[in-house]
Amino acid sequence: MDAKPVLLITRKLSDNAEARAARDYDVRLNPEDRVYDTDELLAKCEGVDAILPCHSEHFSADIVGRLPDRVKIIANHSVGTDHCDLDALAAKGVVVTNTPDVLSDATAEIAVLLMLGAARRASEGDRMMRAGTWDFWSPSFMVGTQVTGKRLGIIGMGRVGQVMARRGRGFDMEVHYYNRSRLSPDREQGAVDHDTVEDLLSVSDVLSLHCPATPDTTNFMNADMFNRLPDGAIFVNTARGALVDENALIGALKSGRVAAAGLDVFQTEPGGNPAFAELENVFMLPHIGSATFDTRDAMGFRALDNLDAFFSGGEPGDRVA
């Protein structure tokens, strides 16, 4: 009987995903769910055929150059691959996959939560109730922004963006979008396509980011971009923190150009940006866009499907490099 491939799983996955991995692979787990530093990660990679990492593990060109030659595939437990130098991995002959589709609904749910939480001042209200300081009411008390009937701008009309568009229509929102290429009419579902991001921003009462982080998109939401939004816009980011110049967003929030922001991702993770915590008009979550039991199982299974295809001699369905 042939030996099972040796698989390193760098973080604690769902119980169901780890059980399946242990059934089919000689698996090395991380039950303490520790974040490995570079040297420890490379040491763990010795003697393994495959790595199943999360976004917390970074495979820069330097780290890729130090990977053991035995490693043949990195099956990411994420949609985003900005933590991987895909060119360096391809040059080394390492296959890279991701887990699209399975987290679209969960991430769009969080985007809706952030949109509503930011618009209706949920974090302020929650803090007030927990502190026991609610002792006043009037028609002018805790007035927020109504999203029903407003214009929803979406940057990145991929899988998550399209689900967000459907959820927005449930609030009778008029959907506008910018994408690298225009969608077909059946996928567009009446959404208004814009040729440029700048044109989209001008009509976005609510702006939601659903695009990947790349060298070209780092800090693309800068002061100039925020100034193009309508006064009092709501800003939502469930994509990647690297997309946003956080100082520019703070300036827009303080000036009122952006009425409120709902953020699930930050440039520094974990931890976030303490400056946001000083602002009442920010509703924040700790990068939990895909954190549901159903989605965590599905992500783990999707990564393992890609590994199964690779080690059976086939082509992984979600290959990105």
C-alpha cells in the first residue's frame, strides 16, 4: 500500500475538515492554533508534500525560496491569495489553489451587517446599553441613515459582490458596480455598470468593497477617492484592509464626507487600527466574514478536494498558480 501524502495544516480547522484530512493524509495538525513565525513555519514544512495554510501564513519570495523541494502544492483555506507570491511559487513548481464560492453567502451577510450597523449607529447604541447610560429619548436621538432605496455601489462584482447585490435589492437599493469586465445581463440583474471607479463613487450612497488586494489596488481608496463619494456616504469593507488608506478614511469620517464605516478587515491583522476605536461612527468586526460553522466546513472540504485532485493525478479545480 502506498504511503499517504504528508500534509501540514497550519491552523486549527473545523473538526469535520480535520477528521477528513486525517482519514486521507498523513496529517500534521496545529491543535494549539498557534501562529508560526517564519523559521517555525519552514521547520514544519520539512518532510511534507503539501501545505494547507490560512491567510495568516505568508509565502513571500524569500520564504518560497527556502521551502523544501518536497512541497508540491499549497492548498489555501481562503479565497484571497495576496499572502502568497504566486510568481515565485509557480517558478518553484508549487501548485497553488484557493477556496472560491463557498464563503460568498457568509461574507455578504457580514457586509450587510456592517452596512446596517454603520448606517444605524449600532456600535454607539450597544455601548450605551452596556454602560447603562441610556437615560434620554427624543425625535432627534440616535438618528442614523436609512439604506432602503439608496444607491449601493459595489467595487468587484465577483461571487461575493454578486451576492451582496442580491441582498441590497432586498432593501430596494439601486445597485451600481465597477468590475474589470462587465457582467452578462443574467448575472448583472439590472445593476448599472460603470466604466471607471471614479464614476461609480459619485453615485454610491453606500460603497462596499469586494475586490482582491493586489499591488495595483493597495491603498486605492485614498483621500481623493473618499472625496468623490456623496456627502454622508456609508463605507463598507469586507475584502482586504490593504485596499484602504486608513488615515484617509479616518479623515473622511471626521469631516463627515463619510457618515460611517463598517469594517471587517484592516491593514494590521490581528489587532486592527486603534484610531478607529476613538470614532463613534465606525462599526468594526475582527475579520469574521466567513466565520460560520457551515462555511468553515465547506472551506476545509474545498481545500481538501483540491488536494485530492492533485494527488490523484488530476487538475485541482481551484488552481490559481
